[in-house]
Amino acid sequence: MIEITRFALFGDRTLGRLKIDDLELWTIERPWINNVPFKSCIPTGQYKVRRTNSPRFGPDTWQVQDVPDRTHILFHVANTSADVVGCIGCGISLYPDLNWVGNSRKAMGKFDSYLAGLDETDLVITTGPIM
């Protein structure tokens, strides 16, 4: 299961901590703008995530399923909120100014390694403090 806790919501970005077992990564998304496609992060909640073949990001791209009024929500390489259009970017590091996440390619490699052998898993997104 993938767990994302969104802990910093700004006017131009949303930051979170992603956990899969003992793996911890940082996430960057668009800000919350009422779930508007291409402009907003997705609502908090529980979702299924499945492997898909993305025309842009290739085979074995993870896609969030059944998001109300949304499609094609992917996990992919992204360091800033400008790099995502409603999707979720992952990074190894979180910059002190909270403007971006770092080493996104490395983070996605770890993400894929932790989900190796799976075609589907659960995703839970919450908002709150991280401990």
C-alpha cells in the first residue's frame, strides 16, 4: 500500500510524504483547486493504483484509478509543481524552502523497485502533520 500524507499546502503546490513499507519519499503536486483537471491535486481518499502503458512516460507507469471527474493521474518524475499537470511527482529529498523535491529519477526508481511484482496496489491520501 502507498500512503501519502500531504503536510504543506501552498497556493502553487502541495507537498507530501509518501510511504511504502519502510520507504519514504517526498511528493509534489499541484495545489488544491477543487479537483479541477490539469490544475488541481486530486481529493484526499482511497484509490487503486495500477500499472499502465503511458504514451509519454512509457510502460509500467503507475496510474491512480477512479478519481472523481479525473483521468490519467500518474506517478512520474517531477521536481516542481510545474512538472505535473494533476499528477504526483516523487523525490528523494525535500528542499528547505519547500519549493521542490530533489532527485526525482532516483525516487521513481526506488518507487518502482518497492512495487516490483505488483500490477495493482492501494493508495491512501490524507492531509495532516507528519511525524
